[in-house]
Amino acid sequence: MNRYVKNIQTLLIAVLVILLLQRNCSGPIEPTERIIRDTIVEYVTIEKEYPVYVPKIKYITKVSIDTFTTPIDTSAILADYYAIRTYEDTQELDSLDLTITDTVSQNQILGRKIAYNFTYPRKTIKETIIINKRELYVGLGMAGNADQINYFGGEMVYKDKKNKAFGLGVGINQDLVPIISARLFWKLGK
């Protein structure tokens, strides 16, 4: 009877080794990687100011007035004529702020300045790729039932880049006889 148990044990171990070898020889498996994407939106403002220029006269319209109904103050007219006025017009168009500054005196545009601020978003996409790395774990293992402990010892598990884990352990049984254990693990799912 003892001889049959040893043969069954040997047969089970042989079948287990064949299954493990078939599982390992299925071809190369690419290591899985985890990609973390982070989008950063940065607003860049371009400020530009053009130099002052004096526009040319395109046309002149003359109005003839023969009589005035109200009294005229000549000094007030001359003070108003020689006064220098600055007009500023700001237009906000979406991401463009346009400012036009005109200087007017003696019925002429003395100068014009155009300045703008243009703001546009600039996207930066950062990718962090994390590839599975090799890992080594060390721990203790115990096996048995409610009445006795069949195995107690130290174990070591190695995980490779393909998410397979290999274990090796050394311990003792209840009779203090040394036992060597080997394990092989596969990741289920993704």
C-alpha cells in the first residue's frame, strides 16, 4: 500500500511539473504598464506696443458759415483749438485686449499708439509611464489542519515584470523533518 502511495505522489508531481512547464512555454508576455496622464493648461499673455505714428490727412471738409446766432468768445475758441487731448479706446475681444490711444490738437491727430494683450492657452500633457518592476517578498508560511501543523517555515516570493510570481520555502513538519516547497503564481485578470 505504501508503494502505491509513493507512485501516486510521484505521478501527481510529474503531472504538476508538466502543467507548469506548459503554462510557462506559452510565449513571451509583454510587461504591462500603467500610464498616468496629467494635462496642465497655462495661459500665456503676449504684450505688444507699436511705436507712435502720425496719420496722414486723407481729406478735409470745409464748411462755410456766414453768420453766428450766439456770441463768440475768441479766446475760448483758441484755447480749445490749441489744447492737447488724449483719447483712449479699449476693446476686449475674447482673448485679445486692444488699446488705441490718440492724441489730438489743432484739429489734427498728433499721434496714435496701439497696444494689445493677447492671451492664449497652452496645453502641456505630461505622461508618466510606470512599468511593472521586479519585486522580492520574504515571509513565513504555515500549513496544517486543526489537529496538527504539517509545515512551518520561511518563504521567499519573486515577482517578475510579466506579473508571474515564483516562491521557494524551507521549513519543518511536525516531526522536525526539513521540507522544501516551491510555488508558482499567475495574475488573474488585468
